[in-house]
Amino acid sequence: MPLIAIDDLSDPRLVDYAHLTDVALKKARGTEHGLYIAESALVLERALRAGHAPRSVLALGNTADEALTVLGDYAAEIPVFVGPGDLLADLTGYVLHRGVIAAMNRPELPDADALLAGARRIVILENVSDPTNVGAIFRSAGAIGADAILVTPRCSDPFYRRAIRVSMGTVLQVPWTRVGDWMETRALLTRHGFHMAALALTPDAVSLRDFDGTGHEHLALLLGAEGEGLTPDALAASDSVVQIPMKHGIDSLNVAAASAVAMWALSQ
């Protein structure tokens, strides 16, 4: 399919990029599971490698060839819109610093049992509401080596644009899915033999230095919301509570930083 030069922002084919919120993209018409936005050629490449199908691509004039190269066979099937930076900024509401964005079809989330079937080290996010933190946790999980991530119903969507951007596309590489309430999730973990270690500040918490992660063949690290921490139900469902030792009167780290420290310690 030839490149399509943008000269009319009212073109209905551009609606996926026209100031749409993440929530609106998730409900996009003509899709089975909604859309998400992949920013940059790198993230687009990772999305395609994960098996996600693009609906269209939007590129600055000088990045069109790069976009076509990344798209490969898809370049003949989907529209690739091209225009100058100021016009694309008017369309999207932000400057395309990375030159390429794509409207991607959201995949169906995997079944939780299937996801955990071959996993040994996983992360569970309870009610982490900031997409920046979600993206940073996914990036740490990808770099340090979590096999999968489970997110609770009130956790921010990992497919939100900011989460994908902060994760550098790792959200598209680390397998994840949503889970239900704690009764259901605890039963899921028990079926697969997981010991769940909650990261929290409680009187009975064990120092991360003293917690022997190697003693558990299947280990789940549970992380809670910024500020509020883990809910009582989450703590009640946990097998152990651990905390990161601190100095200078500081009681805790940001959840994204804490996740990296804990994942690294438990990977040793």
C-alpha cells in the first residue's frame, strides 16, 4: 500500500490518533479487544515481534522509510500516513519526538492458568494506579527476569500509552494477564505451587536480606499501590511478608524502585 500524505485532519481513517484517550482506544470501534498506541520504531518492532497486528501507522515524513522497514509484510496491507511534525502534533495533541506511532490491535489476554504453567518467578501488582510505575515495573521484570506478571482489576492498564513508553515496549514482551479477587487468585497460585511474598511494612515482615527465595521453586512477589500499600485481603492471602532494609529514617522506596530491588534480590 503506498504512503498516504496527510492533508486533511478530518479524514475518518485518522480517528485513532485524534486526541483519543487510552480508555477511548480500548473501546475503539471495529476491533475485537480495542487498540493501544505504540510510540517509536523500537516499540512497534517489539509489538510486531509479540504477534500484535497494526491497524495503521502515522509517521513524520523523514521516518516513513524506517516505518516501512519495520512493518515488513504489513507495509503492503495497512495504511501508513505521513505528514509534517506540526500537522501531526495538531492531530495527536503531542509532538512525535520519536517519529513513528502505530495504532495496534490489543491482543486477547492469556488465560491465567496457561500463563503460570511454565512460570517460576512472577510479579503480582495490586492496585498500582500510576501507568509510569506500571511501565517501570515491567521494564525491571523484563530486564531482571520475571516469567509473568498478574495485575488486579484496579491496577492501571499496562497497555496505556505512558506505561508502554516508560517500559520501552517491555509491556509487550513480558507475559501478563488480569486476575480476579483474592480468593480466586490465591487458589490460582496454590494450583501452581506458588509461595507469595508480599512487599510491605508490617511488624512481622522479614528483611529481604534474610528471606531465602531459593527455598521456593515457584515464587510470586506481590507489590501494592503507591501510598496505600497492600490491602488487608492481599496480606491475608500472602505466605510471607518481606521488607527492604532502609537507612536514614526512610521507610520505603517508590513501588517501581522497590520492585527492581526485590526482583534482583530474589533472583539471586
